[in-house]
Amino acid sequence: MKTRFLFLVVLISSYCFSQSVNDYKVVLIPLKFDFVKSDNQYRLATLSKFNLSKAGFQGFYDNEPLPKENNDRCSLLYFDVVKEKSFLTTKLYITFKDCNGKIIFKSDIGISKEKDFQLAYTEALNKAFISVYALQYKYNDAGNSNPIAVSKPSPSPVSQVAPVALPIDEADNSQNVIVDNSKMLYAQPTATGFQLIDSAPKVIMKVFNTSGKDCFIAAKGNIQGVLIAKDNQWFFEYYLNDKLISEKIEVKF
């Protein structure tokens, strides 16, 4: 009887830990979590995708088209953020589930005592992600019976060209465009807008909300200007020696 019991324990343990986040390459991120009222409220979806990318995962919002290799829903890992009831503090934790709703991983609880919702959710979620980073995730291609091949988009030719200053109008050299796609920046939500960080991570620029969704007040070091969207691209514009400079910025919000 004791031998049978031990065998059963080993069998159950083997089954429970047979799955790992390393067996999945693509994570599906909901735009709306159960404890908020609207899509990407408090920038939670944006912040989640940013952190997942930093942790090595390939994250897609649930309204984004997936690579054709991932039409099988069971090839995906399902991300969620859960809020625990708490008095005077905000507590969030992260789960990764398979297609059957089985929890593959549950993070430690991130806690914030901030009163402002934006600050509280941002701090709590970032703290919850600490245990996700501790996983040191690495996709286990060999361990997946149905390997998921998601090709990374090839860099545009412009991204391999050294930064140059190009005149917008030959008749008017008062405005220049600096094209520098060599460094991708990632937008991390703050209480007043975003901070744009590189892969280090290092804060490169701070941007502040305005009444327009495609225009931010921006500060890059001692340079102040605006970050605006034109033709689905972002530009940091400022004056230098009485000339308007338009610097193209690669940003992922």
C-alpha cells in the first residue's frame, strides 16, 4: 500500500510540473483585465506587454493577428493579471495558463501603497513581474512537440543606416530631420505620461500627456520639445540654434 501511494505521489508530481513557460513562445495578453472597466485602463496591457518583451516572451494583444504558425490555441500561453482584495494597498499577481485554464505559473504578489490608481497599479505590476524575470525564461524549442516558429520581422533598411540630417525642403533649410532608427525605445507608463527607455534599461526621454493623443510634451536631457505622430511614425521636434529639428524616434507603446 505504501509503495502504491509513493508511486501515485510521484506520478501526480510529474504531471503537475510537466509543463513550463519555457514550452511556449507566444503569450496572449488581454486588453482588459477583470478588475478594470475599459481596455488598457491605467496602461496595464501596455505595461504587461513591455515587461513580457523584456523578459524574452513574444507577446500579442488578444485583438492582434497572430502568426499563422499559432492558429492552434493550445500553442499559446495565456497571460492574466489578478487583483487581490486589500485595504489601503493594491495587490496584483500574474498568472500564465494553458489553453485548458491550467495555471502554469503564478507570480509573487506585487504590493503598492500609492493612493493614485495609475501609480499604484504600475508599481504593483512591476513588482509582480520581478518573479517573472526570475524565471529566466528561455523558449525550449526541443521540448515542444509542436514547435512554434514565429519569425521576427526583418529590420528595415533604414534601421541599418547611420543617423543623418536630411533637409525637408531644399528651399527652406530651417527644418531638419534626423533619422535614427538604430535604437528602439519602449514606453513605460508614468502618472503624467511615459518614460521612454532603451534595452539597458535606461531612461532616454520623458514625455507628458497633452489633450491630443498623438502629441506629448517631451524632454530629452536638457532638450525640451514635443513628441508627435506623423504618418504613423514618431518625431521629437525641438529648436536648436533657431532651427527646427525633427528627430525620428522608434517607440513601442
